[in-house]
Amino acid sequence: MTTREQLKADEERVIAELLRDPRQEIGRIAEKCGMSKQKVWRIVRSLEGEGAIMSRPASLNARKMGKRSFLILFERSFKTLDDSFLSQKTLHEFNEEIAAEDIKAVVEESYYINGVYDWAFILTVEEHRDLIRFMELWRKHYGEYFSKVIQSEITYVLIRNSVLNPNLSEIRDLVK
């Protein structure tokens, strides 16, 4: 692996950790990624310079990191949400299966909501095929709980974690 490829791989590992928990301390990220704190700091500063990290604790702009984010809405079926759905063990097993299948996807946020749809989450993926594979796995594990699923790609984040996106000019190009 070339130095450039190694740097990109290291950056991807740091990004993955920030997507899992943007409030993580640099030392914890370094520990999880098997890197020095200094290396993680350099990567984080570089991502800030590129606009991929808008503030700290990290408020991330997935698009600037070459990733895609989706808002996914679920309408519940008549099946009651039971312990198998709500179990930490089940969710942990689901996340392990995502990793084992090499699906590059992270659920950044998840909400139980009141309205036409009952559940929503923000999913960030490497490529569209990761979204498809994630949704296939989701349906396999949890499909019986939901009768309808809607997904929309997030093309611009105006505010995340109470942080206003400093690149407001980008939205002008999108809504023209």
C-alpha cells in the first residue's frame, strides 16, 4: 500500500469513528483506530480545513467526506415492537452483521416519531450499493415491524448538532 493509500485508509478509519460518535475524544479515536493521538489530530485538522468537520465536538458534513446520507422513514406495521426489536443484543448483532458483510453504513441518528411515519433515521453510506445492502439486511431483521419505507438522500445539511453550516453558498447552487 502506498503512503497516499495508507493516509486515505487512516482518514477513513477516523471518519468512521466520528460518524459512530462525533463527541469522542481524540485519544479514544486514536485507541480504536490503532493510531497515535498526533496522527488523529492531523487528520481531524485536515478534515476541518476541507469543511468536512464544521465544529468540535464534530459536526460532520458527510458529503464533504465523499459519503452519502439518507433520511429513512418507516411506517409501522401492526406487529407490536417486542423485546427482540428493542434488544441491545439484537442491535449489537445487527451491527456485527453489517461489519461482517462489509457494508459501509452508519446509523448516525434514530428517532421514534409521531405522525404518518413512526420511525426515522439518518444513515450515512460510502456508496449507494451500501444503502441497498443495508436496507436488505434491515428488512431481513426488522421488516415485519414496518409496512412502508421511504428514503431520501440528504443533499445539504443546513444545521447539525446546533451548528450552522458555514458553507451557505452551496445551498444556493442546489436550490436554483
